[in-house]
Amino acid sequence: MKKQKLIRKVLWLLLVGIIACSPKSHTGTQGISKNTFTNPLLPGGPDPWALYQDGYYYYTHTLIDNIGLWRTKDITDLKNAEYKTIWKPTDPANSKDLWAPEIHYIAGKWYIYYAADDGNTDNHQLYVLENASKNPFDGAFTMKGRIQTDAGNNWAIDGSVFAHKGDYYMVWSGWQTRRVSTETQCIYIARMANPWTLSSERVILSKPEFDWERNWQNPNGWTPSYTIYVNEGPQPLKNNTGDKVFIIYSASGCWTPHYALGMLTASANSNLLDATSWTKSKQPVFKQSPENSVFGTGHNSFFRSPDGTEDWILYHANDKPENPCGPTRSPRAQKIQWQSNGMPDFGLALSTSTPIQKPSGTK
């Protein structure tokens, strides 16, 4: 088992290195016209994240042993984006298995949130970096510290932050206890005192309870040696009318084709730290599309079009159902439609041959 894990990790690092060092590589049938694109945006890139700030998109994804940043005015042209490695950890406690980095601009400074461990994936914790430069490609990111998510130092990954009515909140995926063999990953929320400190107890918002959240066996590929049910990758989203707050999260094992998105909904005027304020979708809101050869749709983020008129979902997916939870997952984007009741409609996961109109205002 240890030998298989080592082989998988070596293959991951080799493939991720190729992707990270080749940001200009060709990605299939892109370039159908100057106003359209096709997915994927890069040949590989798990856990994609993008932020639009001052005329540029800043993009990142999981690279395992470092954190890289892409910058572009056209999010659909990542293959030609400027690229820089902005963080290589030196502390053994957070130098391994760097997962799901996110970049945020808060109160005039840049912050990067990521999860890492000491080589034992059971020891994952959340960390935050800070850069005071106006341009995140300038200056340097420095370690601000580990985010203390609870008194028991329980396993925590996939941290994301958002502002709401004058407060900042963090959402993440974590274990309820230190147990490993039968642990489930749950979605938590807490209020923040500042970008690196929580000011409230963690509140559990979702556990894997529906059948579509509890797929953990891949009949065609690698499967964990023990049962684990997954809720992870929480991402905040607000509708255009401002009356609702959503948390879109990933469910089931990322190593299965059933990896899908669920949704939690709360009134914008409710207490977000009260679990009863949130309503959970009984069915996935975005899932695999076998007819379009798109599988394992998950670990998403959101971005707005350059002119601010459109909301887009950015997610990773595989082309084959047997593909595992590794660097074959590629970043893909498509526009969100808003229903008359203020709820998002993510639509069907589009095929890699479908031309998509670029985000409004793209130059």
C-alpha cells in the first residue's frame, strides 16, 4: 500500500511539474473564434481558483509542493498567462501536500489560503500567507501563520473567506474528531477577527448524508482502504439581488466519477453562524455529464466577467470515469444563469468541443 502511494505521488509530481512549467501549452480546440473558447482552460489543474482585481484575473490551482500564480486579462487564455511561483514552504509542518490555494484581496493586502501537512496527510491544517504589495507578483508572500480552526486541532482543508454585512467569515472542510478510519469530512463556518484569526467557535453546516454525497468506491480505479464520506471545497456565492447567500460544496470522493456539487442556502439577513439558517439541497446542483464525457465535476470557485455583468463557475473535471483524483483533472469554466427566484442554475457540464462565448467585457 505504501509503495502504491509513493508511485501515485511520483506520477502526480511529474505531471504537475509539466503543467506548471508549460503555461503556454496548447489545450485542444481553443481558438474557434476570437470571441469563444472551449474547455479545458489548461491540460491539467485540480482545485482551480480565480479572482478578478484591477483589470486582471489571478488564477491558481493545486501544485502539491509549491504555490504558483497566473495573471491574465482573459481567463479563457490561461495557456498564455504570465506565471510565477510565489511560495515554496521551508517549514516541515506545512511543506507537503499543498492543496487548494486561494488568493484574496482584503483591506489592501493579498492573502493566500492553503492546506498542507508534514508528509502525513492525516495532519492537514490551514495556513495563510500575506503580501502588502499592490501587485501580488511584486514583493513577497510571507507566512502569517496557521489558522486555529478548533481547540482539538482537527484535520482542516479547503479554506475560503468572504465578507458579509461588515464581517468576514471562513468556511472549510474538516473532521469532527481526530479519528481517521471512519471519519467524514464536513463543512464548517466561523467568523473572523482578521484574515488569519477566527473569532468564533466552528459551526458545522453540512455532513455527507444523502446517497449522492457518499460515493467513495471507484469501480475502475484507485479506492481508499477505508470508508470515507466527503463534503469539501466550500465556496461562497451571492446572488445579484443580494437576498441570499449560498455555499456550494463538493461531495463524494474526488477519485470517483460521482464527485458533484451540493448547495447550502441562507437568507442574507439571517445569522450565518446558526446552522438552522441554512437549507441543504437534496440533489446535486452540478454533476457529471456522461453524454458530454465530463466526469468528477467538483472543487469549484466563482468569478465575475470583466464588466461585472456575469457570474461564472470555475471547476475541475476528468474526461474519463476511471480517471483518479490527480493531475488529469483540468480547469473548466461556464456561465451561471440566475433564475427569477434568485437561485443559481449551473446547467449541464459542457463538452470539450462546445464553443463558449467568452466572459462579457473580455479584451
